[in-house]
Amino acid sequence: MTRKESDENLSSRIFPALRWEAQPVLPMITAVCPLLCLVKMVGTTTNIGERARIIALREEGVQINEIAARVGHHRATVLRILAASRCIGNNQIPLPKPRLGKKKKTPERTDTLIKRCVIKNPFITSVEIKKEYPELLRNVSERTIRDRLHRDLKLRAHRAARKPYLTKSMKNGIFLHDGAPPHKCKNVNQWLRENNIPEIEWPGNSPDLNPIENVWSLMKNELKGKDTSTVIHLKETVLQLWRGIDRSYFEKLASSMPRRIQAVINAHGDNTKY
């Protein structure tokens, strides 16, 4: 076989469609074909499929140069893959070496500090985190901080839900909360007075009067069997359950208040079914 015939056969293998549809341009393809092969060979890596094909062609008795031409890689690459396969034994396919990639801008200690910030304050933003540690995160962008939280630390971003304003009927109602210390502190009482919100006079020991206890009981039962192994999972599960409760359930509990109060009066302050 002459050199011209060999080049024409090589070009027909790389460009099979041109054999039938573009015969007039074959001489030009033949001339540039060695250059095209050289471009593909330089600076490329082999995948699993190409490695398997190299081993299979060698088992069929195909010469090294021919294998390199068929797969489009350098002869040295083919020899290296075949040598690695022989070292493994049984003509197994050698896996490519893991690529190191770009070095992370934030070491593990910095990621731990970022995670601690978010757990302490779930509403903190990436800009605020960077301001919290200006020296440590000086060369780290806000986008990188968000990527660390979402991709590496598995902390998803949440936007605070918009709270509805009080309607006219709500403003004319009576506010209900028990006598827990956070409810009766000076700041809370002052805010209620300044906004003209009347309160129900609440007895000291009265868990059966507050309908929110029914909600807590419902959520505790729903939490059974859920993933609450970490604080983050617990928060996500509680929020999901809270948002899943139908509005009619809360309306039903609110409408039960007159019956609850009357039941306590009838029982002379003793226990009731609520």
C-alpha cells in the first residue's frame, strides 16, 4: 500500500461521511489529516470508553500505531494505558488518575467558622459573614461563601416569609398569651399598650385554656419518625410541618375559646376535657 492510499484510508476512518458525500474534497482532507490527528493527540485525556477500546483493539492484534490513529491519541498514551492494564491483570481497564483541581480558597477551619455563624444566626447574609471576619475572608468573595454554605456545608438559603398585616377585625380582637416570663416582660407589655392591643386576663396555671397547646401536640406527633438528628434537620422539619397545617385548623381552635372558658367556669377552675 502506498503512502497516498494509507492516508486516504486514515481520512475515511476519521471522516466516514466524506467517503460518500464529499469525494471532491478528499485530497484536501488527506493533506491536512495528519495535522488534525496531531491537534487531537496533544493535551487531551482519555476516558473510560477510549481506554476500553484501546485494550480491545490490542487484543485483536492491531498494531500500536494503528490503535493510536483510530482513537486519536498519541502512541505513548496508548502504550501507557496498555502497560497499566497489564499491571492490573486480566486486561482490566485502568481508571484515570483523579485530578486535583483548583485549590479551595477557604480551608476547613474557615468553613467551620462560616457554619458556626449561620447556625448561630440563620438570617445572616454572606455580606455580613464577610464583615464578621474581615481579615480571614479578605480574599474570599460573597459568592464563594454562598457556595461553601450550599454545596459543601449543605446549608440552604432561605428568604424570610412575608408576614401579613393585622386586619381591621384582628385589631378589634383580644390578644391571648400565657404568663410565661418572655410574654410578661417590660418591653412586651409596653409595646402592647402603645399599640392599644387588649389582653385576656390569664390565670397562673392554665395550660388547658391555650389552643396553641393543641398545635404543639399535633406537631410532636408528626415529628415522630422524622429526621431530627441535628439542629438544622430539626428546624427544617418543624418549619415544614408548621407550613403544612391547614388554616382551617387554626380557625377551629380559635373558635373553641368561648367553650374552653365556659368549661373552666363550670368546673370551678378544675380540669376540663381541653
